[in-house]
Amino acid sequence: MTVARTIRNTAQTMKGRITEELGRVTRNGRLQRRGRIDRVSVSLEQAVEKTKDAFGRNGSGTR
């Protein structure tokens, strides 16, 4: 995973945490869900990137 993607993913994770906490404090369920969605989507993106790295980006990974 590149440094730029790592920084972007970290920023989006922090945004999700802040949004979720703001929703919790204000008792706004929509904000809580939005924050949770942001965090889960980042986790999925990171899992995909790690899988790509493990098998090689050009498909020439181990078989």
C-alpha cells in the first residue's frame, strides 16, 4: 500500500470516528451510522489493498 493511500485511509478513519462520536453525543442516529459506514469502508479498502500486495499487483503472485 502506498503512503498516500495509507494517509488517505487514516484520515477517513478519523473522520468516521469523529462523525460517529458526534452522532453519539448529539443522539443523532444518522450521524452515528455515517461514521460507522466510513470506518467499515476504510477497513474493506485496506483489506483489498493488503490482498493485492500479497498476491502481486500484476497477477504474478504465488500460486
